[in-house]
Amino acid sequence: MKMDELMGNPESMQISKIITENPHSKTLLFSLKNQIKFQPGQFVMVWIPEVDEIPMSISSWNPPEMGITVQSIGEATQALISMFKGDWIGIRGPFGNPFSTNSKNALVVGGGVGIAPLRPLVYRLLDRGAEVTLVNAAKTKKELIYFKEFDNLAHPNLRVEIATDDGSLGFKGFATEAVAQLLDENDFDRMYTCGPELMMAGLYNLAKTIKIRFQASLERFMKCGCGICGTCAMDPTGQLVCADGPVFTGEQLAKLANFGKYHRDVVGMKKEC
Amino acid sequence: MKMDELMGNPESMQISKIITENPHSKTLLFSLKNQIKFQPGQFVMVWIPEVDEIPMSISSWNPPEMGITVQSIGEATQALISMFKGDWIGIRGPFGNPFSTNSKNALVVGGGVGIAPLRPLVYRLLDRGAEVTLVNAAKTKKELIYFKEFDNLAHPNLRVEIATDDGSLGFKGFATEAVAQLLDENDFDRMYTCGPELMMAGLYNLAKTIKIRFQASLERFMKCGCGICGTCAMDPTGQLVCADGPVFTGEQLAKLANFGKYHRDVVGMKKEC
Amino acid sequence: MKIQGYWLASGILGVTASTMLRVLNSGADAVVTKSIGLHPRTGHNGPVLATSHGGLLNAVGLTNPGIDAFEEEMQILREVKVPIIMSIFADSPKEIAIVAEKAATLGPSAIELNLSCPHAEISQISHSPTVTTEYVQAVKEVVDLPVFAKLTPNATDYVSVGKAAQKAGADAIVAINTVRAMKIDILQQRPVLGNKTGGLSGPPIFPIAVRCVYDLHNALAIPIIGVGGVSTWKDAVEMHLAGASAIQIGTAVMEDIEVFSKIKNGVQTYLKERGHKSIDEIVGAAGGTN
Amino acid sequence: MKIQGYWLASGILGVTASTMLRVLNSGADAVVTKSIGLHPRTGHNGPVLATSHGGLLNAVGLTNPGIDAFEEEMQILREVKVPIIMSIFADSPKEIAIVAEKAATLGPSAIELNLSCPHAEISQISHSPTVTTEYVQAVKEVVDLPVFAKLTPNATDYVSVGKAAQKAGADAIVAINTVRAMKIDILQQRPVLGNKTGGLSGPPIFPIAVRCVYDLHNALAIPIIGVGGVSTWKDAVEMHLAGASAIQIGTAVMEDIEVFSKIKNGVQTYLKERGHKSIDEIVGAAGGTN
Ligand SMILES: Cc1cc2nc3c(=O)[nH]c(=O)nc-3n(C[C@H](O)[C@H](O)[C@H](O)COP(=O)(O)OP(=O)(O)OC[C@H]3O[C@@H](n4cnc5c(N)ncnc54)[C@H](O)[C@@H]3O)c2cc1C
Ligand SMILES: Cc1cc2nc3c(=O)[nH]c(=O)nc-3n(C[C@H](O)[C@H](O)[C@H](O)COP(=O)(O)OP(=O)(O)OC[C@H]3O[C@@H](n4cnc5c(N)ncnc54)[C@H](O)[C@@H]3O)c2cc1C
Ligand SMILES: Cc1cc2nc3c(=O)[nH]c(=O)nc-3n(C[C@H](O)[C@H](O)[C@H](O)COP(=O)(O)O)c2cc1C
Ligand SMILES: Cc1cc2nc3c(=O)[nH]c(=O)nc-3n(C[C@H](O)[C@H](O)[C@H](O)COP(=O)(O)O)c2cc1C
Ligand code: FES
Ligand code: FES
């Protein structure tokens, strides 16, 4: 057994750069010594010293530099966005199955910080010559992540749509509503998404109706990230979000009883989504 | 650390063939599963179940078949020559530094079961096109090992001389005396030997006098065979017979205070040779 | 239930029915649940895993939803034909009796007592023959199921602890739980695990587990269930020869969930090649000290 | 003597002056002799070594020529400027005092008490604080040299044993001796070691040793000498961070006798890169439980 590899070759490094994305999200950049392979959709386990270890999508990938985009929602994420350049963190990974990048005309929908794993996906799709429509959705304009970056990009194959719940920018309303409209007007061959699970469940239903391929990156509570603790299991298949996901296809999601319904909390008790 | 490799990739196997060499010596043949590299002069550690583990030169090498030639002198060797075809033994190795086969006209001198490691050496030298003179010495004719084999060989480049202490065959007297005579009449570029240490010390002096290269395979009590227990140490260099020997050159032997003088017994106490 | 075959060890994927079913479908002959206590329990902060020198370190800290919430998972598992063993823990004999009684109503084939997690309060139980006796007796008094006592290799005299468990009525011994250990990050100059210290599992502990099984097998009459570092059929054969009637596999599942059937096939081939009619012929065949 | 640097551990190449000199010339800062007893001792029958899952198993059984015959080797070593530590053992406090007194006359820099060989009669000493106290006291009463107590990781409560040794006057703790373990040959279906069971050393025991050093460092005031599985400078740094003032190296010498100087260089570079002025700044820097 190659224990180090299975565990994602744990490595400590110092944060080399911090970018403020919105009032409660930051992107942290750092350099890996290990040469790792990465596919959009994969994540790492981030050790925040003295606090906890939590899963984070890889949101930026320029080897050896990589980055994560963190939204503060509790103790560990708050500690993480409070760190300074030069502070030490631990990284192991990448883990999980990536998005398939086999698309010619892709619809990519990110809700909130769910845009993090979609950022490298968008770049990869563009690199492969695909047409990409990105829906960047948030509660309000201020909460948008990577807004300026994609706005400045002006890539001929990239179209960016903004959706805010309060209409402070772009489409007013939920991402699902914005997407419904886009689907009417366009011929996408695939939909990719990451964000609040209820949003993803809504999008899944839309994709199912018009029969386009669908991939969503799921979040579940994770203690190990590498398929041993069982915390992130899905019912009734016993698939693990860390090892068999976090990206699942529409066909896979159809079999998951808890997708859009419930997740398990830190002790393993069921909680509604 | 590659522990298995350092320990000589231990392996158990069944004895496939037994050849009686003389009243108290037998050659045991068996097949290794591990692909090992072997050079004449190297030895293995042989585990005799329920008894002990002892060093034995590799006396026969036809991969995957290999063999050892055992002379009974105590409990473990007695147990070994009392085994039957199909019995299990353990082998790890090969260990040690081999003979150099860089010779055009070699004198090879085996005393008693000391001929064991010299057997593959003789074949290797002949393969390399060297002229080989083999002195096969024993107390008496009956004790000679591989006598018939070499007698039947009739290789144009091989000359076999027999020496027995009692003159029951060949030269009458000690191997050293037979060798002194041969050195007078021939131009050897190297002398190789294995046998009783006093014999080897005598040969070393002869070689030194006429200034030809010399290599001897030493025996010391060995518990590990792989350089960790220290039982087989030589004074004052701290060289280990198992790891730095068992083959030593004349130059090396010149620095060893205990060569031909004393060895250490099982508990580490000095004993005269 | 018959104590034989290759089982999932406690704490690996054993929190939900769905993963346990998946493990069973992959060829495990039985599964042991995560150790369940009376109340929900968060466990230690992360990192809960680390690695050092080929081994896995964990300090999960007995995270579990509590016996009441676990009923739902057991309901699903009750349908299954293969043995489900419930692992339970508590920090007093009184409490373990309560948990055991509740567990028994959920229909497991046996109950495994975790007396040995090295990074939780309960770590000390199986260091003492007396305390071990109290726990085993407390459970045997309230349930009618087979009860297995899971021991620690960290105890000075694990053989006496095993004897105490046997005398108190344990139907089998499970050996071993993880070995005390830790990992320090040399760049951060601090322990990696949230709990600082933890338990070592995986291949490095295999020779320690074999010795423990061997010693216990030689001293006891009840079956030994071997666990610790098994990842190949050769390991399994060695563990059987030491005295294990059944074998549990934990860490190796991380690499390959098919490990159970692979091991089973390998052992079968070995038995056939060696002319053994059944596994019983090799259990404890390495002989012993008595 | 100052307790610092990288030393040869007891039992590795430590039976003759010549090999110890060779190890010193290869860069070791001190050497510990093989454990020497009152009388010559054959030790166990072979095999005395085996391997399992990356670790080394040994059951040498304290083979040694006895303290009187060992005088000759010590005479040679007395000339040397670096510290020579004599490891001794005995099976009663009375006998260890005799051996210690004799040893003291041979001019070592310190005496190390092997209270912990897991495959000999003496294995039980360092399982008990009381017995450990008796041995350490017996030696401290008769010699004026620094006395180190070498402990076993197999004891339920090695911290209490360490405390007892400290209270009895030990000047340092050496941790750890080998871990109880064994290897069974699956073709021969019998234990490999002549003694059947043995002690595990090498990389697999490293995280166990680190934990032990860490626990002891946090509980004691005397220096800890770390040993167990160290083979790289990274291991050495980790061991220092756990609390080891000096480090002994055994099994890794089998691979490379230059291991001492390689480790020393690696640690020096680490200290420089991290801006540490001396090793003291990192000893125990991983913090602790108290
Ligand atoms: C594969 C994966 C990738 C992720 N990528 C990112 C990312 O790129 N950026 C980012 O900001 N976050 C990401 N997350 C989520 C992030 O891991 C959690 O926000 C974080 O673990 C919360 O820790 P905390 O201590 O701050 O909050 P806590 O105090 O632990 O929790 C706050 C609240 O969030 C809930 N919660 C915590 N973790 C999860 C979870 N994994 N699933 C569901 N609910 C949870 C808790 O139950 C609680 O209600 C990802 C999660 C996964 C599984
Ligand atoms: C590198 C090497 C290669 C060897 N190759 C062969 C070989 O090919 N064939 C063969 O028959 N023997 C060989 N030997 C010698 C063989 O290992 C010993 O004869 C054997 O270990 C004796 O074990 P025993 O239990 O039979 O005798 P014991 O009862 O252990 O000893 C009988 C007597 O021999 C002495 N003795 C035992 N072993 C040694 C030793 N290694 N050095 C010096 N004295 C010793 C004892 O002190 C005692 O006096 C070799 C030894 C070495 C070191
Ligand atoms: C992540 C993890 C969690 C564990 N949790 C438990 C547990 O809850 N109860 C228990 O008795 N043993 C637990 N163990 C110990 C295992 O059941 C097993 O005894 C140990 O890991 C040795 O086996 P292995 O080397 O095959 O993993 C856990 C082990 C690991 C690695
Ligand atoms: C072959 C061998 C012999 C040993 N003999 C002794 C001994 O005589 N006395 C002792 O205190 N420790 C002895 N030990 C234990 C070592 O000194 C050390 O504590 C242990 O091997 C762990 O360190 P390592 O992993 O660096 O080898 C021996 C170890 C080995 C491998
Ligand atoms: S997080 Fe542990 S199995 Fe997925
Ligand atoms: S036999 Fe052990 S060092 Fe040579």
C-alpha cells in the first residue's frame, strides 16, 4: 500500500498570496513541492493549524502555484480567511473525481462560493475550444466571486451571465430561473454546476427535462477526504462523495436518495438540505 | 529502506535433490523463486527449521536451481545433512563481496569443504577463458569433494591437482606444500583460496613472497549475515566478514590482526585459529 | 454466528447502512459497525488522519450519532443475510450495559466491545484485567448475543486481559486495536493530528498484531479474531497460522474495497495448493509456546 | 557528558572495539555498546533476524561475552575522545549493581541500563515503576557516572515508568527499545525467529517512538534520548521536536554506516534554513500536553 499517496501526500506550506473576493471570501495561494496532477472539480483537504481540517476545491491552478477560495461559514473557514501571508497550512490531495471536459457548448452554473471549482473548469473548457456560458449567481452583487476576473477576460468563446437574488446585478432571481431562461434560448450539450444543493437539485430537474448531460459537484461533511471514515456516504448506494464524487453525473444523482434531500452532520445524523 | 532486500529477500523452499559428496558432506539443491544475482564467493544464510540459521557458500548455480555443499561439524550442519528431499529450508541472500574473476592464469586452492565457493569460481573463470589450476586438498582421498566432477570435466584449460595429508591420492602433504611446488613451476597471476584459516594464512605468505594477487574467503561466526549484529567483525579495521568479505584481497588481509590468528566464538570471545 | 471469513473492521466506512452494504457486496463476510456510544459524539477536531512511514495514524475520536439515531441504519441492515456486528463503547460498565441492551434490540449477530481506542477516554479499559472483566460481565448479563472483546496491543500484559475477558464470558477476542503513535510536522513544528496523538494502523502494525494473536491463541480457548495491517492473502494466511479464526480488515479498504474477495480467493488457492481441506487446519498451526 | 548528537544504538555492531571505532569514524557522536551482562551468554538460536512489512524483527537474545571478557574491547575504546556508553543488563538489582561497578572501572562516559529487551527474561523490568526504581537505584548507589534508563514502548504506562526512573536518579531516559512482534513463514507454517517471537525495529516503529518520546518529554525533567526507526534527517528533526535531546540509530546502520553524518548534515541545514541558532531551540518544540 502506498499510504502517502492514498492520503494525498500531505505537505505543509506557507500562504504566498491572499486575494479578497468579497466581504467573507478570500482566495489563498501557495506553492506545492509535490508534483501533483489536477483535474477541474478535484479538491484538497486543508489543515488549519490548531483548528481543523476541511475540504476545499482547487480554484486556481498554475503549477507549482495553486489556490483555494474560502467562504467563511464557521470556525475553520473563519480561521482560514483570517490568516496572513507567510502563515503555514497543510494540504493533501487532490482527491475526487473531476468534471468531464467533453463538451462543445457548455452551461456552467455556480452558486455562491460554488463557483470555486468551476473556475478552473471554465478555463479548461475554453482551452479545449468549447463555447462556454457561465452563470455566476449570488445573493447580491457584493457577494459575487471572480466577477471582475471573468468580466475582464473577454474571451470570444465565453459568455458570462450574472444572476443575483436581489437583482443588484444581472438577472434578478434564483440561478434556476436564470438557467431556465437560458435553456430556452440555447442549445447546450452539458450543464455543470456547484453551489447550494437545492439549487443543484433544481438544475438537475431542468437538465433532465430537456435531456442534456449534467454534472454537479456535491458537498458533504468530510473527515478524511480519502474514503476511509465513511462520513460523506450517500444513500443508498454507499458512494462516497470524497472518493466517488464530489462530481456526480445526472445518471448517478438519479440513484441518490439524499441528493437535494438531506446530508449528515458531523456526528452522522441526518439533516435536511 | 528496503528491508527485505537488505535482509536478502528471505524465502522458504523445499530441497529438490541431495548429492552425497563424502561421508560427512552433502550437496543440497533447491530452486529460488526470487530472481537473484550471484557472483562466485557469495553466500546465503540457511535456516534449518527448529535448529539454527548458518552461513553457507553457494556451491552450485544454475538458476533457478542453486545448491550448497555442507560438511557436518556441529548441530546445525548435522541437521542439514540429515534432511530429505522435500524438506523445507529457508534461504536469504546472496550476501558478501565475491571473488574478482579478472585472471588469465589462476591458481585456485580449496581445503576441505572450502572448495564449495570455489566450484562456481572455477566455472566462471573457465567461461571467461582463463587457464585454471585447481588444487583440491583434503585430509584423505575419501574426504575429497567434487573429485569425480572435476576429474570427468576434462576441460582443456583446467588442470586439477589433488593433495591429501595422508597421500591417499595425489600430492602427499599439506595444501601449502603442494602449492609451494606449483608456484615454483608456473606463472600464475592470481591465487584464490578457501579452507582452514591456517592453510589460507600459509598461502597468503607464499603469494606475498612471489608478489601475486591473492584472494581468500574467510569464515567467521555469523548471526545475521547482513551487517547488523557485529559478530563477524575483524580487528582492527572493524570490517565485517559478512558485508565487507567474505572474500578479502591480500592487501586487505595484511591489515587484519586476526587473520590466521584468532576468531570470535558465539558469545564474542576470542579463540585461537 | 460462525467466527470465520474476512470482515470489515470497526471505524472504517461503518457509519451508514449504505456503505456497509457496499462493503458486503464487495465480498466481506461480515461487517462491524463504527463504535457506537450512548450519546451523539463529535470526536476530535481535524486532522483526524496522518501518515508516517507507511502507516496510517488516526484520531477520529469515536465520532458517532449515538445508539438511538443509529437504529435507522440497523433497520436497513437487518434485512441482510450476512452477520452484522455492532461495535459499542461506553465509559462505565453501567453505561455499556445500557448501550448493549439497546444494541441487542437492533438485531445484530453479535456485539463487539471496543475496550481499546488509544485516543479516547476508554483507552485504559483493556489495560486492566479487572476493568475488562467488569465491562464484559456487565454486557453478558443483559444480552443473549455473542460478545467479542476488542483489546489493545499497548497493554503490558494483554494475555492476562484476554484471559479476564474469557473468564467474564466473552465469546471471542478481537485483536488488535491501533497502536499508540503520533506524527509531527517538521515544517510547522507541531503534531499533525487535531488530538496530537493517535493510533497507528496499516501494514506497519502487522507483525505486532500477529504476535498478539499468537500469544492470545496460545493462552485462550475462545476464538481470536485477528485485525491489524492485513492487506494481502499472505497476511491473512500468516494471521490464521498465528491463531486467528476470522480476520478483520480496516485500513486496506482505503486502497481497495475489493480486498475482501481478493484475500478470500488467495487464501482458498493457498489451502488447495497445500492440500488443506479447510481453514480450520491452519488456524493456529504455527504452534505455540504452550 | 552532554546528551546531544547522533549515536549508535545498543546491539548494532557494538560487540567489538573495532566496529565501534569504525562507526565513530563514520560520524557517530557517541556509541552505545551491545548490552553486556555478568556472564558470557549465547543468546537465542537462529534465525535471530526476520523481516515483515518494512520492519526488522530480531531475537538475538543478548548474546555477549560477559563483562570480564569485554574489558579488552573497552581498553581500546578508552583512548578515544568521544563518549562511549556501556549498555548493561542483569536479572536482579543485586546483579546489575555488580555489572555496573565492573563497567564503571572500564572507563565509559555513561552507563545505559537495558531494562527492556522484549525477548529475554529482563523484558518485564521496565513494565513496572517499582522494579525499574530498584534497578536504577541499585546502579546509582555504586557508580558515579551518568546513568540512562532504556525503556520499553510495550508497557501500559511507560510514563509512570519514566517518572520512577527519574525519581530513582536516572540522568536520562532512552526510548524506545523494540516493539513486541513476530513473523510466521506461511510456507513452513512456523515462526521464523529461533525464539519464535521478537522485537520490531526500523521505520515502522518510528511513529510509536515519537509518541513515546513526546509523552516522556512532557512528563519528565531529565533529557530524553530518542531511538526507534530513525533513518533520515527528517526523522531526526521530528524526534527532536517530540523532545529528544540526542538520537540513537540502530537498524538504519545496516543500510548505510554513513547515516550519522548524513543526518547531522541534514539537521544542520534544516536549522540554518529555519533560522535556529542551535538544536536546543527545537528540542520539544512540538509542544505538549502539559
Ligand atoms: C468537496 C468539497 C469542496 C468544497 N470546496 C469549498 C470551497 O472551495 N470553498 C469553500 O468556501 N467551501 C468549500 N467547501 C465547504 C467547506 O468545506 C465547509 O464550508 C467547511 O468545512 C466548514 O467548516 P467550518 O468549520 O468553517 O464550519 P462549521 O462550523 O463546521 O459549519 C458551519 C455550518 O456548515 C455546515 N457544514 C460544514 N461543512 C459542511 C459540509 N461539507 N457539507 C455540508 N454542510 C457543512 C455545518 O453543519 C454547519 O451548519 C467544500 C466542501 C466539500 C465537501
Ligand atoms: C561465509 C561462510 C561460508 C561458509 N560456507 C560453508 C560451506 O559452503 N559449507 C560448509 O560446510 N560450511 C560453510 N561455512 C561454515 C558453516 O557456516 C559452519 O560450519 C556452521 O555454521 C557450523 O554450525 P554447526 O551448528 O553445525 O556447528 P557448531 O556446533 O555451531 O560449531 C562447531 C564448531 O565449529 C565452530 N564454528 C562454527 N561456525 C563457525 C564459523 N562460522 N567460523 C568459525 N568457526 C565456527 C564452532 O565454534 C565449534 O567449534 C561457511 C561459513 C561462512 C562464514
Ligand atoms: C480511521 C479509523 C477509525 C477507527 N475507528 C475505530 C472504532 O470506532 N472502533 C474500533 O474498535 N476500532 C476502530 N479503529 C481500529 C480498527 O478497527 C482496527 O482495529 C485497526 O485499524 C487495525 O486494523 P487495520 O490495520 O486493518 O486498519 C479505527 C481505525 C481507523 C484507521
Ligand atoms: C539486532 C538488534 C540487536 C539489538 N540489541 C540490543 C541490545 O543488546 N540492547 C538494547 O538495549 N537494545 C538492543 N536493540 C534495540 C536497539 O538498540 C533499538 O532500541 C531499536 O532497534 C530501535 O531502534 P532502530 O529502529 O533505530 O533500530 C537491538 C536491536 C537490533 C535490531
Ligand atoms: S470523507 Fe471520509 S470517507 Fe469520505
Ligand atoms: S554476521 Fe552480523 S554483522 Fe556480520
